[in-house]
Amino acid sequence: MDDTHALSNGDASQNIPSLREMLKVQGTHFMAILEHMSDGLSVLDREWRYLYVNHRIEEMAGKKRSELLGKNHWELYPEAVDTIFDHKLHQAMEQQISLVFEALYPHSNRWYLTRVSPAPGGLVISYQETTAQKQREKELLFQAQITYSMSDALIVSDMHYIIRSWNPAAEHIYGWKADEVIGKNALEILTGSFQTGSRETFLHEMATRDHWEGEVLQQHRDGSQRLILASVSTVKDHNGVVLGMVAANRDITEIRRIDLENLRLLEEIQIEWAHLRAVLDQMPSGVIIAEAPTGQLLMGNRQMEQLLRHPFLASASIEGYTKYQGFHPDGRPYQAEEWPMARSLRTGEVVSAEEIVYQRGDGTRGVMQVSSAPVRDEQGEIVSAVVIFADITEQKAVEQRKDEFIGMASHELRTPLTSLKAQTQLLRRTARKKNLPEVQAPLAKIEGQINRLERLITELLDVAKIQTGRLESHNELLSIDPFVHEMAENFQEITPTHRIIVSGSTNRQMTGDRQRLEQVLINLLSNAVKYSPQADRVEIQLSTEGADALIQIHDHGDGISHEHVRHIFERFYRVTTSQNDGISGLGIGLYIADNIVKQHGGMIRVASISEEGSTFTISLPTTTQ
Ligand code: ADP
């Protein structure tokens, strides 16, 4: 007897077993469905014990049904305690309510959509795994984020050019909001002209290669033009049917403007450089330019090659400067870092007119007068240095011949003068003896002039000696104060116009050449008197400064203006002003004085205020107190 037949039968008492059978059969079907469900299903009693688990639960748990049934859920899965699963399941159990929630199961790192329903005596729980879906969602979100944060405009249109998507960058570049353009025709919004190719090539490439890339000039909402680098592709479905187009457009207006600006600047620099080059090549001096801080030599002008008689020798660093062969006056070769260029680059030193003996390219030697200076940027950093030099070999030779001539001439003049002086003295003595006053007076005048001539010739000889380094000295121990007082008194005797006032003291002694130091003092005192014709006094102040004795000679003359002060110690230098007009001199007194003081290890300084007078300070190293 089959079940259907039994059902159609009217006998209820007879039908009960068959009904049970039927229910059993249906239960079996039902169980089979549960078993083959893709969701995991479990039934728990109020004590959290497993009453039923389907096959999928076995898979999810990685445990056999026999290992689960009758066991406590929380003991089996302690990792679920205190997670969202714990909270939700307890809530459903306690309140006997149905709940649905999606959460990541901590241990397996998988997502489940969990449905919990109360059942008499427990809970029915189904788990639907959503990990893959979650992953897809994440990817989508990620992609959305990319288009969102892209700086390129990303525009998607359908095959009829109707805009479907418009990212924030597109809003920024074109000035239209997404909701203002979505649904509109892209060809109406993105108007402009092709910069590379044409509309035809665009359509052709899209049709044949599904892609086009090029530059277009497009209009912003505000009417301004934007230069756009566009990359457009067709989008097709898997059957090859065109769905629409995607354009990734980049605004290169600013980049191109900067590129053009740079190009223009570069051209300008090139023109300026060409001008500079032309000017440098026309200059009579040799010029070399180097870059800081490397010291790389950038260029040398044409004159440089002519003066040094070799081509520009490139060097990437200061170390390479030894390719240029220079020598100090004492014959020592210039080390790389000693070259004026290296000093200007490294320390910012301004070198002025340094004389360097140079071994030229053709093997001859010449004297170069070299000056150099650093070039600084707006922040004051040294960016380069320039060296300028001239060949003064010829000039030096002429100077040397002139010095030699002066030396020789003064020497030659001195001999007859000495005899002239002796003869005049003899004549004067005879005239006195014979009491011939009318001869005596003119003879005294002649003697005076002879003395003056002798002084001049001696000074010229001194200059020649200084030039050749042959200024001899005879040192002795000197007490400075008595020496100066004595000097001042002697000078006063021959100076009727000014009072010589000595004040202060040094209480020091020094080793020095009495005659030479006398020469210095007489020179400075003579100048003080000579250049202050309106004044009536000259002051000498004695003092000390550390181990040095200071002798200051102060006059009340016209002073020396700033531009002359730094030159007055130079050989043959004279200041010609209206006040000095008519005051004679050779411009060698201070040159000699300065050299004598230097020979004693000291120095002379000048402080001068125009119209108020000058103070010459001699500082001399002393030995004892
Ligand atoms: P000079 O023979 O011309 O006096 P010096 O070498 O002694 O030569 O001096 C050089 C120049 O310095 C002078 O020509 C003069 O212009 C200036 N000078 C020197 N001393 C003084 C001074 N005390 N006051 C003003 N000018 C001075």
C-alpha cells in the first residue's frame, strides 16, 4: 500500500500510521533540503548545546557532526565570546526575537550574513557566507575611490555620448558639477578644438583602435580655455558591443605654460650668455668664471687664451687648478687652494691685483696681475666667482728699468754732490776766516739747497733699495720716550712756523735703527707741517697698546679725503687738490716711512678728517719696559 492510496482511504484510525509515515517521508525530504542548503544551519537548545547541524556547518566548522552535537557552542568556539556573534545570539536567546546581522567572523576572517530565529527550546541559526561579495564591494569601493581622488577628469559616456559619470576632477577642470552634466551630451559640454590631429583622425582611431590620445583645447564653464591631454577609450561588453566611452582628461594648461615659460627663460639665458661671451671676448683682460661650491671652471674668454698662451683648461674642482702653473714672488708654486679663484669661492675673499708669476703655455714666464671676487645670490650665498687678470710683464720690466735708472742716477748724482758740498763748506769756512759776509750769506743758501738735494737723492736711493730689498739697518737698543723728545726738539729748531708739542709716555725700549726711525719721524713731522700751512702746531702723543709703543702725530691741516687715504703709502703717489697746489714733493716719503716701520715689525695707520687734520699712528713692537 502506498501513501497516497492510504490518504485517500477514509479510515482515520487506519490512517494514523500512514500519516506518520508520510510525515516521516516529508521530514526526510525536508532534512535532505536542509542538508544540501548552501547556508549553514544549526539548532541550539537553551543551554547552547547543538541539537542539529547541517552538512554546510560541518564544512564551515571543519568538524564532524558527531564532534558538535550535544556540545556547548561557546566551549567549542571560545573565540566567538565577546564578539558581535556573542552579543546578537544572546540577545536573540534572551529576548526570543529574530535578528539578522552581517559580520566578520574573527577567527576565519570570513564574512557571514547570520539569521537567528527563536525556536521552542532554543535557537535556529543560519549562516550565509558573504566573503566574496564583501570583497567585490571593497574592490568597487576602491575603484570608486580611485576615480574620486584622481586628478584626471574621468568621464564616462554611453555610445550616444550621453554623460553617465563625471568625477570631482572633471568638476574641477571644467567647472560643471556632476549632477549638472550627467544625462547631457558630452559633445555639447566638452566643446573645443583639436591641437593634435583632427576630429577625423579621432573618429578614425576610435573606430579602428578603440583608443585615441591627444591634446585638445577645451572650454571651462567660465569661458576660459584649458589645454587638455585626453585619453579616450571605447568600452565594450564581452560580445564586443560598444557600450560607451571613457575619457581620462588631464589639465596641462599650467604645465604647458610653465614649460613654455622655462623655454623662454632658457632662450633668454642663452641670448644673455651669448652677449656676455661676446663682451668677455672683447675685453682686454683675461677672464675665468667658476661655479661654487664645486669650483668647476665654467669658461675662459679669448683674451685668457692669448695671455696664458694655452687653451682654457677645464677643471671640475678646485683641486684641478694646479693645471694652471703660477708661482709666488719667492718661487713657490701656487697650491690649488691658494689661487685667488679658490679663495673667492671658498671664503668669499676679494683679491685685488695679486701679482703672480705665470708659466705660460709656450714655456715662457710672465707676470699676471690677478683680481678675483665672489658672486653672491640674493640670499648672500656664493654661487660663482670671477677672476680677471692682465699681463703686466712688460710693465714690470719697464718699472724695473725705471727703478734701476733712478737708483743709478741718484748714485751718480750723489758723488758730485758730496764733493760740491765739501767744497762749499770749505769756501764758507774760508769766507768766515777772511770775514767776507757778502759771500758767506749766498754760500749758506747754496749749502741749504745742496742739503735739500742730498735729502732728495738719498730718498730716491732708499726707494731703489726698498725695491731691491737692500734697505740695510743698524739696530741698537732705543729708549723710545727720550728718542722722540730729542727728535722733536731738533725738528722744532728748524721749524719756525709750528709748535711741536709732545705729550704722554711709553716707558718702553725697542730694538731699532735710530737713523731710519728718525727718518720716519722727520718725514711725518715734515708732512704735518707742510700740509697744515694755516695751523700753528703739531702734536705728538706717546702711549702704549699691549706690547706696542704708539707714536701719534696729529696735525690741524686739511686732512686727506677717503679715496686717497688707501693710496698715500704707495710709491710716487701724491694727492693733488687745490689746497696742496704748490706744495712740492715726490710722493715717496710715506712709502719709505711705511717700509722702514714694517722692517721694524710695526705699522703706520692714518685717521683723517677732511678740514680737521690727520693723525698718523706709528705702532712699534717693544722689547722691555
Ligand atoms: P710728498 O712728497 O708728496 O709729501 P709723501 O709720501 O710724504 O709724499 O705723502 C704722500 C701724499 O700724502 C702727499 O702728497 C699728501 O697729499 C698726502 N699727505 C701726507 N701727509 C699728509 C698730511 N699730514 N696731511 C695731508 N696730506 C698728507
